[in-house]
Amino acid sequence: MSMWKSFGKGNCQTRRYWQVLLIIFLFNLVVALLLTFPFWNILGESVGYSLAGKEIASELNMKYLTDFFINEQPSLTASYPMPLLLGVGIIYLLLNTFFAGGAIGLFHREERFTLESFFRESGRWFWRFLRLLLISLVFIAVIFLINSLWKGIAGSALEESAHEPLIFWMKIIRYAGIGFFLLFINMVFDYAKITAVVSDERRMIRTALRSFGFVFSHPGRTMGLYYMVAIVGAILLALYLSVSYWVLPATIIVLTLIWQQLYSVARVWVRLLFFSSQMALYKTIVPAKR
Amino acid sequence: MFKKSCALMLFILLLIPVSLAVAQPLSQRVVYYQISVRLDTDQKMLYGNEVVSFLNSSENPLPELYLHLYWNAFRNDKSYYIQKSPGVGRRLKRLDGWGWVDIKSFRILDGPDLMEQLEIDNTVLKVTLPEPLQPQQTIKLSIEFENKIPKGAVRAGYIRDNYFFSQWFPKMAVYLDGEWKAFQYHPHCEFFADFGVYDVEMTLPVDFVVGSSGMPVEERDNRDGTKTLHFHGEDIHDFTWTADPDYGIARDRYQDTEIILLYQPHHADQVNRHLHAVKAALEYFHHWIAPFPFPRITVVDPPYGGVSGGMEYPMLITAGTSWAIDKLIPGVLMPELVTIHEFGHEYWYGIVANNEFEEAWLDEGITSYSEIKIIEATYGPALKWNGMKMFDRVASRLSYLTTPRRDPIYTKSWEFYDGTSYSGMVYAKAALVLLTLENLLGEETMNRIMRTYYERYKFTHPKTEDFIAVVNEVTGRDMSWYFDQVIYGTGAVDYAIASLSSKEDEEEEGVYLSKVRVERLGEVVIPVQILVSFDNGEQERELWDGKKRWKEFTYRKNARLLSAEVDPQHKIWLDKDFINNSRTMEYQSRGVNRLAAKLLFWWQSVLHVLASFS
Ligand SMILES: [Zn+2]
């Protein structure tokens, strides 16, 4: 099966399991709402009964935004303490790891969706996925370590250079490099999760290393498929931004809100599309042992 | 013969008043410097000989004289400057960029050697004279100095082939009000010097392009790979120059002023932005205050990674931009803001030359006020990005609000709590004090104040009380109540609508009894306007002197109250919170929800990114 076919298969599966998409989307929305709520409150108390509030409805006046963020800084920092944000972040990451198990498990078994089957699969793969998450964090840390080393070396090499554009492009290349390797790690660990499920692997370090091997032995197809999905994601982002800037009237909040949520759904869809299409590709290349 | 000599006499007599008029100096010339200096680019050294004449313009005999040796701030990590700014010390250490001034000889010209009489304490040199310098007497000192050029210091030094020489020569301190204003160089401090004349000859490699204070007089090729340039400056109080073989040169003109831009080759596409900004500033000042009195202004675009950007010197300013910002965010007025600000200093520092050590607001605050006026009149918002607009005055307000009340504006530069408080006060709050004053008095009166202040104090050293006296004189009223609070005090300015109510009269249908309570939350008292709006379109304007902490206004009308706003035109830019200035009867859910929706989506996006790691 080619990249295109894997993409098509993935798309079919993602649509078939729309309930999975809905769960992940709603979870994102609920957590974001909880995080927004204190801000909403503070904002309401500050500008709610003021002409500033009236003006902000049509134009984001920097004068008022400055005043709001500076004068409300104590209540904002009290409402968003660092430990809380960190805690929410970790729980969110863990629960998404849990949901990833459900999604990949269902995509693999092609079982009918029920809440029971989804959560069963989620629970079944959670510990393995969690270990993969921790291993991937090691790789991400290595990327940032290399980045800072490179920054130091390039920095002292270029310190005497007056070539501003060169320095600028070196920086851009460095950022692009970080981006590329982060995406690469992301892709390898997608395959690690897929391998864990499809081959029922239990030793996660080995699975992760094998996934590197898998990607390195099929670089064209794996990366081709990954970037195909990534480009779909980029197109959706461009569409979202264009419509928000040029089409949507800023004053009709309901429309903005709906459009934002549609885009949020699209982002979850892209994430699931990565899983499902990569699984389709994996299964084409590696004969299944069921 | 007789006839001929008579005619000659007549001619001379006629000429005298003309030449006197032409030669009439703009300033009292207290100092006259003749300096010859050689730049050694291999050793990164400056070798200089200086003859400085100093006129004792005070009424006291001076037993000793003080001079500044600014580059000693970068001599080692024990200097006062580095103690206060360890970051600069770490940079100098990393680059091995320490720099200094060494006095090799010091004598009275054609007189005794004074080397034994010198007391050098880091950046301040004190010399005890054989006999006190009497009032109206002039002394000529002959000084030989050797400077190691710093690298990675502040405002002066070299990077690659770019050299920037500010505060580079032994410079006379100012004797004012019975004391020497000879303070150690502190990271917050700028400079203060007497007006005078400078004749500077610099010898350097032939391929260097030079920009300088003063006007070029002569250039000779020494036929040994070096050239000597002679610059002459009159009625200036400092002398700064720069040299770099790679400077691009662009020239322009506004009326009688020649504009020279020395730019970095990679910024060639921003030449017009710089020139446009200087011309806009020259034109604005020409009409607003007075024509620029000097024949030339040199604008220096500093090198990448350099330390000389964003500074003012007589007849020479340094700007600052970057190759990338122009491409990434063209909506940011990066070279314009700094160019216009520094040009403003040509008036408020270069000509009206207050003591920058002790009353920095007079130059920084007035210049920031001028910058805001010129930027807004010429370009509108200072930043346009992503549908958002940021006006220069809002940026100042942001800086002021971060530390609004740690120090009064009137504080000696080195006595501020920290750099943020220093800049928040002397730049930002001071600019807002003047914008608020303009709004209270009207633009026309304010313009008269600024013009009078300039005319009266050009080429002298005014003080804060002089500025206030001009305000009082021009307005014909005592405005001390304002300055006492906002320049000398640290009180907060904050007016608010505390509460609103509007109830239908129980006895008369359609008639509403409305109440508006205004409150002064800060200590500062400024009379304010209040605008009260009703649902039939009617508006009531009230005046409140703000002396008590609160006041209530009541209305009986055939209309329901809609909103009330104190200072509805936002005249008082010092008010720390414009949001509480108004109150509406209805909850403004649309504005609140719009912002909340933005934040909701922002959180959603952050969470999506986080999820991609799982
Ligand atoms: Zn300034």
C-alpha cells in the first residue's frame, strides 16, 4: 500500500471513529474552559461594567489591555499559580497518553466503538505509552541540549562577524533544525506506539529503538506520509487564520467561537489522522502477527 | 594717503559691528579644547594631547579643579560602574575588553607640572592648583593621555573595525552653585559639561570613514597610510567621533542643516527611513521650538553587536535598527523611534543643557515628550502588527505603570531604586507629566511654555525650578501644586467612578433618580471632568476639584442613567487605571466575552501542542 492509500485508509478510520475525536476534543475544551474561567471572572470584574468593556467589544485598545494586565497582575498571578499550571499540564499530558491508547487500540482492532471498548483499550496501553512518553522526553531533552551547544559554538564563531543577514539565517536554520528533529521524534514515537499495539510489545526501550530502525529503513514512505498529514494540518491552519482575519466580523463573538471550535476539531482530527494513517502504513510494511 | 587711511578706518569701523555680530557666540564659552589624537588600530589605543582652557565663571576662587576620566569605569571589575553593573563587567572580562584612560603628563600650559598634585579616584580626577583660580580668570591645562579602547563596554569602544569615541578625553567637570558636579560614572548616569569650543585633530588609517561633532576644517594625507582630520565645533558641550572603513554615507539637507547618515552596509535599504525621520524631527522642531542652530547633524547607525546605539551627543546621534526587524515586522518604527528620540536631545541636552546627573527628567522626559509628539504627528501608531496598534504614549504608559511610585521623578540618577524605576520615571512618567500638562493647559499654551523655556535657557544649564517658573509665567498661574505632586512626589494618580444607580421615581412614572459617585483612589489631586450619559442621548458635564476623596452627583430626569466617566477625554495620562474611570449600568458582556474567547482559544492551542507530545 502506498502513502496515498495509507492516508486514505487513515482518513476513513478517523471518520469511522468520530466518537474518539469527540472525546479528545471535548476534553481539550473542558480543560481550556476551566483554565479560562478565572480570567473571565477577573476580566468581568475589571472591565465588565465599564466603557472600556464596551470599546473592547469592537476594538482591542492597547491602552485598556495595558491597564488590565498591569493593574490586575496580582489577581492574575494568584489565580494562575505556577504549581497549578504545571499540575494541569501534567494531568493533561497523561490523559492524552491514555486517550492515545484508546485511539490506536481501536484503529488496530477495528472494533465497533463503545465507551467500554475505548476505555478498555486506553487502560490496556496506558503504562506502555507512559513509558514511551518518558523515553521520548529524553530524546527531546537531547535535542535541546544539542541546540544550546550549537548556539554557543555558532555564537562565539559569529561574534566577530558583521554579516547580519548570515547571522539571522543561521538562527532560522537552527530553529528549523529544532523543529525538524522534534517532528522526527514525534513521528518515531508514533510508530513506537503503533508497534507496541500491533505487535503487543512489552519492552518499551527496545520498541522505541526498533521504531527508529523502522523509520530509517523506510525513510521515503514514513516521512512522506508524515509530511503529507502535516501539510494538511498547515493548510487547515492557514484556512483558519485567513477566515478569522478577513472574513469573520470581530464583533460577532458567536461566529468567532464556532469557527475556533471547528478549527480545534480539525486539530484533533489531524492528530488522529497521524495515528491511523501511520498505522495503515506500518501494517503494510510489517506483516501483522495477530 | 590720508584719504586712503580714512577710508580704511571707516571700513574697519563699519566692519567691527558686523564681525561682532557674526562672532557673537551662542553660549558662554567656559571651555576651549584643542586636542590632537592618534588612533592605533593594532594596539586598540588612543594617544592624545589636549590643551584645555577653563574659565572660572563662578564667583568663587577655585583652589582645585575636577575632570572626568570616564573610560576608567571599564578599567577593571573594581570600578564603581562595574560594581553597579556586574553584567558589563562579565562581558568585558569575557571579551578581555577592559579600557581606561592613563594620564601621562599634566601641567599648566607653559607652567608647572601638576602630576604630583593629581588625585585620581577611578573616573574622577582632582587637581590642586598652585594658587586658586580667581573668578573670571582662565587657566590652560596641557594634558597628555593614553587610552586603551574598551570592547563590549557601554556607549564607547570598538567592535571589529568600528570605533566609537564618546567621553574619551579628560573632560572638565562643571562648577555650579558653589560645588563641583564631579560624580563617579554610574550606569544610570549620563553627562554634564560646560559649553565651549573644540578643535580636534584625529590621525587614523586613511581608509576610515569618520563622523564627528563639529564641522570639518581640513583633511590631510600623511603619506604613511594615515590621514589627519581637523574638526571644529562651537557652542557645544561634548565632542564625540566615530570611525569605520565600512560606513556607507548618505547625505540630505533640511533648510540650513546638512544631514549626514553613516550607515551599516546591510542597512542600505533603511537609509531613507533614517533620513525621513531626521528630517521630520528637524521640521517639527523648526516650527514647534526654533530652527536648528547648528549647520550639521550626523546620524550614526551602529554596527551589529555594538554598544553605541541610541545615544545623543552634540551634533551627532546614534540610532539603531536591525536587518531582520525590517523584514519580519515592518510595522515597528524601529529606526524612526530611536532616531527621533536622539534628535530631540539635540535641543533638550545639546542646547538646553540641564544637569543629566541630578535632574535627568529635564532632558529624558522632555525628549520623550517631544518624541511622542513627533512620532504621532508623523507616523501615527509606533507599532502596527496583526491588526493591533500601539501608540508611543501607550508604550510610555506601560513603562511607567510597571513601577509607578518607587521614586519621585526628581531624584539623582544614581539614587533610583533600579534601572526600571529610573527609566520608568525620568523617561516615561516625565513624558506623561508633560502630556497631561498639555491636556490641562491646551496645546497652544504648552507650545508657548516649551518655546519660552528654550529661548530663555538655550546654551545654559536650567534646573527643574526654572522649568516650573516658565510654566507659571506663561500660564499666569501658580502650577506648583501640580509639579509638587507629580515631579517631587510619588503619589498615585487614580480617579474612578465608584458607583452608579438609577431608579424610577415611585411617585412619578418615567422620571428617574440617578446617582453618580466619583472617587479619588490615589493621593494626587488634579481637577477632573465627569461626563454623565443618559438613555435619551442627554449628557451632563461636571467639574470636580478632586480635593475630597469622593463626591456624589444626583440627577432627576426623564431618562435613565447609562454611564458615567471621569476624565472622559483621557487627559490625565498619569492616571494609573483608565478602566475604572468609567462605569456603565449594563454589563458589557460582548467585550468581556470577546477577550475571554480569545484566551479560551489560546489555552486550547497550548493544550493541543502539549498533547502532540503524548
Ligand atoms: Zn534619551
